[in-house]
Amino acid sequence: MNVKRLSLVTGALALWAGAGIAGPSGVIQFHGSIVEPSCHAAAPSGSTLELKGCPQALRGSQLAVQPVRTVTALGTAQVNVKLVADRSDGRYYDQRYVLVDTLGKPIQSGAYVVTLTAP
């Protein structure tokens, strides 16, 4: 009879220990969003714009350029963005752009606001 009791107590202890290890069951809820860091922007020279370390999710982004309106610079010349270098490195990419006029020549003067619109 002691063998049966020992077996019963050992079985009960095993079940109790197993239930403690398994942890509670339930529903996992996630609130918020996963945000990946954006690009690092730099302007190493007058008409050059560099975007470094951009996540691949931003590929295909649209760039828009608007001149800053001042009293001395009221011209209406259109400015475009020309891609001159594109390098991909796994999950990230680097791009270099040049601000050009309607003839495709680099802009030599002026102040501009460049807007990057991600998909």
C-alpha cells in the first residue's frame, strides 16, 4: 500500500510542477506600430542631396522640390530632382540626387525645400 501512496503522491507532484512551468494561456495583444528608422539626409554640396541608410520599404518614394520664396528670388524657374547614384545593401539603400533646372544642369544658387513622400 505504501508503494501505491508513493506513486500517487509522486504523480500529483509531477502534475503540479508541470502546470507551474507551462504558464497561463490567453491572448496576446499588440497595440501601436513598428517603426523603422528613416533615412539620414545630407547635403554635402550646393545642389546634391544624399539619402543614406534608408529602409527598403521607402524605395519608390517621391521627391518634390519647391523654391523658398524671398523678395530677391521671385523667379519661377522649375527645379527637378535627378537620381545620380543608387546603392543597395541588404535591408537598406543609399541614393544621391542632384537638383537640376529645366535644361538638366545642376542648380547653382537658391534655397529649396525638398519633400520626401514615402509609399
